[in-house]
Amino acid sequence: MTIIRHEAVPFALSNNLWKKYKLGETTKITDPETKGAAVRNIFWQPKPGDFVLPGLGNARLGIDQLQAQGVMFFACGAALMSMSAAVAQQTHQDPKTVQQEFMASVLPGVRVVPSGVWALGRAQEHGCAYCFAY
């Protein structure tokens, strides 16, 4: 299982929000195809060549690809609320409206939990081990 938290929370959002709010600029994610700031979520339904590992070639690391292999994804609700509030402030929009837009744009199969830390604790209660990778 993977819990998407903090600055990674845009990885749990659909392409329309990446384009509308320029999330590639915010996250400093470059689109391997255009070499510019991503206006699509490259972690959702990646294109061939998005993730190439030396000596291994094209890697199937997209969220949808990993979900098909049984990986569960959860998004931190607190991080979603925080990021949507920041976007609302930057774009001079109503925070509730932007929050609803963010929640409606969570990727299929990604479950929103109240808190990423809470989800981690619950997973550990059920025998999962914590492994941080950066």
C-alpha cells in the first residue's frame, strides 16, 4: 500500500487539475515528453518512455499499473485540504469550491483518508511495516 501525503498529494489528482492549476510547476515535475513543467499527472496512465530505468528500459510504475498488480493507494485528506486552500488563495477563489474540485478529481481507486499518518498507524495495526523511500 502507498499513502500519498504532503507535497506528493498532486500525484493522486487527475490531469484536468494538473493543467488548470499548473501543478507541474508547483511540484517541479517535468514531463519527460515535453521537457517542460508537467500539465498532466505523469504518474497516472504514463506514456511509454515516462519512466525508463537504465539497463531495464520502460518501467511500469504508473499508479494505474501498480493498482492492477494489487497495490492500494490512499491520499491524505489533510494534505488535500491544505493544498486546495493554498490554490484557492493563490487564484483568489472560494476555498470550499476548490476543495470540492480537488476531492472530485481524486484518481479512480485512490481512497481519501482523514490523515496519512492515521492511515499508516491503522496499516501497522494490521501487520504492515513502514518503509520510507525517496
